[in-house]
Amino acid sequence: MKRSQWGSRLGFILASAGSAVGLGAIWKFPYMAGAQGGAAFILVYLAIAFTLGLGLMAAEMALGRAGRGGIVETFRRLGGRAWALGGLLAVIAGFLILSFYSVVGGWTLAYLVATVAGTSLTQDPGSLGARFESFVADGARVVTYHAAFMALTVLVVGAGVQKGIERLSKWLMPTLFVLMLVLIARALTLPGASAGVEYLFRPDWSSFSTSTLLEATGFVFFSLSLGMGAMITYGSYLDGRAPLASSATWVVFLAVGTALLGGLMVLPAVFAFGMDPAAGPGLSFITMPAVFAQMPAGELFATLFFLSLTVAALTSSVSLLEVVAAAVAEALGIGHRAAAWMSAAAIFAAGIPCALSFGAMSSYTVFGLTTFDLFDAISSKLLLPLGGMLVAVLAGWVAWSRVAAQLAPSGAAWLPAARLVIAVIAPLSVLVILLHGL
């Protein structure tokens, strides 16, 4: 079967950036940066993103294009039969992540619908908190929106690489940036907004520690979608003439830039109205609606905000489903569309206990964790770091000649430095993150 290809390099870059850009760029990065040293954290994050992160990003893309398959098939072709098991770990990670990520995507979709209907805003954070808790405990509603979000995801993936993923990315990624810029412009004009900018960008080295360094490194993996096979799968659809090094650089630049924009979009507004910047996940669903309720034209800006969240969630979920669907299609020898729907159905079913983890199944725990938290812990603390380490070893040691040929067909002076990052620094960094997480 002829393998699909991206219609353009721009489509590949936007789709890859969309995979990296997710909900974390909007609610997790602002809180992490502010709580762990502001500009001090950001400077270290940028340094790691454009060294370790860029090296692994380019390595994953190169592995994908060299292997011309999903992550399981790529690992098998480049490393041998035993390496296919490593690729399978990444597929399992994508499966588990999307099963609970789709639930959160359903939350964003529900809040978008409620905002458009004019029923989501009130100035009382306590009331908003109670409303959020009531919503996530309502199993029927949460599962319904989980299904709706998964349906949107599979409709895109099932349409194929060019007509589905690439077309969506070319529309949604520019839309996301425009929406964020509009919200930033409004946030920065609010009285007291400068305190939020200072919170984000003032360096506080007294808050910086070894733990902060590890958190910054971990967030690089999280924010660039490394270790889950997305970039390998997307790289396998890339034309052999497209320059990989510059493409990877653009993806990292866009992903990091979106995280910084997320901070500027959220924190100035939060500080302007005296809200808690350390609200974590509640920042999106509890704090920000209270902020918008106090703004002129608040319903409009709330709609734009939750539309941004939904777009960010969808661009990431599409890449996660594509990883699983590509592996299923190759393993079973079936068409891409059938594999996408089969994978989506299984992921939706696995996500139902996650959706019920805040209500009917909240008392069912494993090691003290609900199903939602268990899937999150297994994937983020175990499978993703292992996947990142395997990618680094495969690219830097086992298949380096083929990776180097993809990165610089005619050779380049920077290849030895790139190999040092991929083959030595990356595995050691991931090992430390893995041990720290466990």
C-alpha cells in the first residue's frame, strides 16, 4: 500500500506544532513558570527546548522518514524485531493519554457550548468551582462530551493525512494564534495587568533549584510531544526532499512560542482581578470564567478563550490518535480509515472509567489513584520517559548513520554535536527524569 504524504512542508510543520501545542500551554505553563522562578524558569526551559528538545525532535522526525512507518514498524525496520516492543510502548502511551485527554477535551467543548449559550459566567469563583465539580461528577454529560470530542478527532484522522490532519492544521493553528493574540491584547489593557507580566517574566533565582531544572526538562518533553511516537509517525509521511533540521526548529519555535503566549494570555487577566495564579487545572474552568465575567464584552472573550482551549486540545488529540491508528493499520493490514475508527472506539471505551473518575467511580482506586490519575501517572511518569530514552538510543547509537543521512544528506559540521545531544545527553536526562518521576 502506498504511504500517504504531506501535501506541503508548511502543512507538516503546522501539524507537528499542533501535536506539541495542547492544553498544557495555556494552563500548565503559566503556573509552572510563575511558581518556579518566572524568567529564571523560562530561560532554562528555552535553553533545554532548543538543545535537548530540538535534538530529540529532529531525531524522531528522521527516524520516521527513514523507517517509513508508524513507530512500531519504524523501530522494527531500523532496530530489529526486538525494538518493535519499544515502539509498542509508545503506542500504549498514546492510547492511555488520549483516553483521559479526550475527557478533558470534552470539558473544553462543554464549556465552549455553555459560553456560547451564555450560561457559564459569574463573578463568584466559589460558585464556578461548585459548578465545575458538579459537571465533572455528572457521568452522563461528561461521557457524552467525551464521545463528541473523540468523534471530532476521528473524523479528522479518518479523512487521511492531507485531507484530514493537514487541512485541519492549516486552518486551526493560525486560528489559535490569532485568538490568543486577541485575548493577549485585551488582557494587557486591563488595570493591574502588569503584575501578571512581572510574575511571569521577572527572574527569581531564589525559587530555582535542582527540582526546578528537572521540572523544566520534563515540561520540554510534555510541551514538544516527545517520546510518544507522534513525531516519528508524522515524519514518516514527510517528503524526502524537505529539510528536517529547519523543520524541527520551526516546530520547537512554534510550540515554545505558544507556551509563552499562553502565559501572556492568562496571567495578566488573573492578576488584574486578584485571582489565584496557582489554580492549576482550575485556572481554565474556574478562575478564567470569573475573570471574563468582570470584563466588558466578557462573553465574547470567554467564547474565544474556550474556543482556543478546544482547538489546542483537538490538534494534540489528532496526533495521538494518528499514532495508534497507524500502528493498528500496519499490524492488521487494514485501511487507515478503518484503523482510525477501530482505535477511536477502543480509546473511547477505555476513557469511560476516566470520565467517571470524578463521580460514580471516584471511590474505585489503584494505589490510591483514580483511573484518570492512574492512566496519567503510567503514561507521563513511566511510558513517555521510556519512549524518549528508546528513541535517543535507537537514533544515536543503533541507526545513527541513517538518522544522520536524513538530517544532513551531504554532511554538516554540527552533526557530531547533534549526536552528542541525542546519544549521550538525552538518555541521561531522561533517566534522571524517570527516576525523579517515580
